[in-house]
Amino acid sequence: MKIKEAIVYGVKRWGLFVSIVSASVIMLLIIHKQVYAYYLNQPRYQLNLQMPLEVRHKPDWCPDPYFQESIKNSMQLAGRTSLFDRNIVGKVLAQYQKNPWVAKVSSIEKKFPNKLVVKVEMRKPVAMVEIKKWNNRSFYYLVDKDSVRLPGEYYNLPVVTLPITLPVIVGVRNSPPQAGQKWQDQGLYDALALASTLKKYQVAKKVEIAAIDVNNIDGRVKRDESEIVLISKNKVQIEWGRPINTTKPFEMSAEDKIRNLYRVLDISPQLAGVKNVKVQFDQPYIVLFGAPATPSARRVR
């Protein structure tokens, strides 16, 4: 009988303990909720997302004040919130991921009492794409190295003042996508791959490339002519041959083609007096301006 009474007594004590703990937990939750609600609505922790952004590190490729302001305005968020909002990081992340200028959000840091520090990796324009539209009028679009279209549609060159020269890619067949989306076009991919290679070998130090013509990619215009043509600032045509990543046989490497171009530049700096250059052969072939309207041709040895 005593054992039975002891068991009942033990159960009652355990039940009382559980009740006290449960009540304490509920009380703590209520207090936490009230404290959270209090701080959530405190003015000093409120974030006005429409306030002007404080840009700590500007892109080094963009000194143009108007262009900087345009990018900055695109980063502006809307509404008000609190630094204690549990969803604030997710909300800000989602907004910046939608921005066509943002390649990646590196971090979002809360700074008390009412600041957010957002670090982003921005897309950098590497070329302009020319598209012919109404009445054969040219429109220009900026793209990054991954062929993602950047914001803006331009009618004149240069589209923006940059410390870098952006080549114009002509001959792209597919229409431009929405800003922030990848531009699906094989000619564009090939032109960007070539532009990257020219940058790698610092070709711009010897000759400025104004345009990359991909009208004849895959020989769709003339099968026996160069698929890609570079056009220098002084209008000299440099026949490149097939794209960088071609799988067709008997094509010289990009390094050999650039070596050929440098051989010509050593003879004719900035391609002065040259009308046309073919760098896709073992020996570069140049067409010189001779008598009026009669160019003369020779190989460079």
C-alpha cells in the first residue's frame, strides 16, 4: 500500500513540475512576443528603404556621373521596415537578385540601429550589340561577359562615357531579351569569346578594335570567307577566320592569329596604310592602299 501511495505522490509531483515548466515557457513566449513587437515598432529601428543609398565603393569602370546615378536609382528599394523584421534579409536579397545590374549578392549585414550594408557583385559591360530596327535604324544594347543584357536602349555612340573601349558587335540575329536575361545568340557568344581573348592579349595597346562583325558565322553569308571580321577604329578590316571555340579542322589557334596581327602592326603601327588584313593563315596577308582605288596585296614574312 505504501508503494502505491509513493507512486501516486511521485506522479503528482512530476505533473506539478511539468505544469510549472509549461507555464513558464508560455510566459516566456508571451514576453518574447511582446518584446519583439515593441522593438519591431520602435522608430529608431525603422528603415526607410526609399532613402538615398550611400554607395561606399563605386565601380571603377564607371566614372560617368549620369550613368552612376542611373545604376544607383535602379538599386533603390521601396517601403519601410524594421531592422528586427525576421524577413528583411530575404526581402532585400530577393529584390537585389532581380536587379539586372547585380550578378551576385555577396552579403547582407544588419547595422544597428537602422542600417543595412549590402555587398553586391555588379555586372560589367564588355561590349555593345547593334540591332537594326525600323527603317534600318541602329539601336545599341550593353552586354556583360556572360551575354546578359544590361539596362538601357541607346540610339547613338558612345552610349556612355567609360574608361574602357567597348567594341560594337554587329551581325547578331536574335532580338534582345529583357534586361537581366541572357541573350541567346551563337554569333554573340563567339564575339564575346573573341573580345575576351583580345583583352587577354592586350591587343588594344597596339590597335583599337571598334567592332566585331559576326554576320558570316557558320558561313551563312559566304562559306569561303572569314566568319568573323574585326574592324579597327580607322576602318581597317581584320579577317579573323573561324570562332575561338570552333571544332572545324585546320584552324589556327587564337595565339597564332594574334601573333600574325602583331607582325603586321610591327610593320604598320595602327595599321596605317592598310586596307585589309588576313590573320587566319600561316603567313598573314595584307592589302595595302596603293594607287587611288587600286590596293596592292602582299604576304608578311
